[in-house]
Amino acid sequence: MNLKGRHFLKLLDFSTAEIEYLVTLAAELKEMKQQRIFSDQHRGKNIVLIFEKASTRTRCAFEVAANDLGMHTTYLDPSSSQFGTKESVADTARVLSGIYDGIEYRGYGQDLIEELAAYSSVPVWNGLTNEFHPTQMLADLLTIREQFGRIKGIRLTYMGDARYNMGNSLMVASAKMGIHFTACTNAEYFPDDELVKKCREIAVYSGGSITLTEDIVAGTAGADVLYTDVWVSMGEDASVWKKRIEDLRPYQVNSDVMANASSEAIFMHCLPSFHDTKTVIGRDVFEKFGLAEMEVTDDVFESAQSVVFRQAENRMHTIKAVMMATL
Ligand code: CP
Ligand code: NVA
């Protein structure tokens, strides 16, 4: 398997075998880190991390993974570069390619990162766009494999805003890996028709399937994984909260849906999560709408079935695998 020089923009660009290879490499790197064995085979290299939106996990995962591989990082926050405001995407790509060995980008439209990659002569890695979050997918696949000993055949139900980066990415990852994916939500929040069609075509070969349903009982029955994400994503206007809460409140992950899932079911979330009122936004929503828990209830989030913090740790091992493989 040779992924040297490849960009990592979305899982649609990778074969099932390539994705499996990255997950396996990540598992090996995790094992090595646990034994305190480090391979600084990329010593002397430099990478740049462009964040046009906030981040805890993705930024920290890239920085620590780079460090473990012997590399240096430059972090560019949303206001401290010329990107997009004073310098075009194409010009930025050519400038940074001359200085760095790899470029991480978190931003808005997928078209921006695709353009960045088209003009870059070094690998570009997607740290989240509105449409896709591919490094999160590798962490989730590793977590699922650790939990169940396999990925193929797993039944994963996603509840909430399934037309944004997490819903789209989980559907693509499922299609590629033979997972039975269900988007269980208000039909207004089903993923884009064209992407659904593409994923169904891919799933024919992997043995997976794609189901879209508004029926909570049917959609969660026997699921191995119940997955959700915030109802309002970064970059969306705060004015959408009211309608989002009305539309998605019935699709909250709570103890009823967990009880309807498989007895071995796990709860997953990419994080950050609104499961209490201990955040500024969480408190604000509580004051305005009287809702103390949003996409997941606190009891499910804190339950033994919740693997969210292992998922978060796995971001680092999988991002390290992506950099290892592509540099
Ligand atoms: N899951 C995730 O991408 O988290 P951050 O926004 O903290 O990077
Ligand atoms: N849908 C969320 C994912 C965060 C990791 C967002 O885009 O804000």
C-alpha cells in the first residue's frame, strides 16, 4: 500500500483497502505509543495547520501526532493569516507548498480545500469542512473495530442533522466499509440525494446499506452504534437554533433509544457535545428554550455505553497514521 503524496480530503477518494490500511496503521501506532516507542522518521519536516474554525481535538491531535513523528508545526488561527481575505486559495497553496511538507486545513466549503489541494505540491489533509470530516471517520472506525472486533456488518444509526459534515461522512464511511447505515431523523435533515445515490452504489460492493427513516423505533431497533452530533454546527447563524430544536428534539439520543438498540450497543459522538448546561451555549439555549440537554441526554453521555473519550483519543492515532502514510 503506497499513499505517499496523496491528499486526504474525503473518504470518497479512497478505496476500502486503503481505509482499512490507515485504520490498521493507526492501531499499530497506538500500540507503539502505549509502549512508549516513538518513530520520529519525519524529523526535520514542518507542517502548517490552518484553522478557520475553532478546534480542540483536531488541532491537538495534529500537533501531538506531528511532535511524535519528529515534525514541527505552525498554527494559523482564523485571523492570523492572509488566507482568503488578502491572498487567494491558489496563491496560498503555492506559497505554503514551498515552505511546508504538509498542510492541514479546517474551514468552510469543501470546494475550498479541493482547490487548495489542486494547487498544492505537498499533501493536504482535511481537518473538517461543512461537507466532510474524514479524519474523524478514521478515529470512529478504529473505535468501532476496537469495540466489536470488526467493522463490516455493524449497524450504525445516526440521529440529528444528517445533511452536514458528520452525517455525510458517516454515510460515506459506512458505504465504503460495509456498515449498515441508518439516518434516523426529520426528513428535512436527510443527506443530499446525490450523495445518498452514490453511497448506495458503493454499498453494493461492500455489503453495507443506506436507510433513511423518520421512524425512531424502526431506525434504532437493534443498532450496534447510536451516533449523534450537535444540532447547530460551527459557522451556522445562531438564529437557526429555534427551528433546529423544534425539528430535532424528537431525535435526541436518550435512554429510550439506547434501550431499543442492541444490548451491546455503544454511544458515539464526535464532540464537542451539549449534554448539560456547563457551556456558554448550553446555558444560553437553556435560558431561551428551557432545554438542559440537547442531542444526547447527560445519562447516556456519561453511561458505560458511551465511548466518546476513546473516540477523541483515537483522533490522534489516526491523524498520525494519515501523516505517516502520505508524507
Ligand atoms: N471532533 C472534532 O473535530 O473536535 P474539534 O472541533 O475539537 O476539533
Ligand atoms: N458538525 C460539527 C462537527 C464538529 C466536530 C460542526 O461542524 O461544528
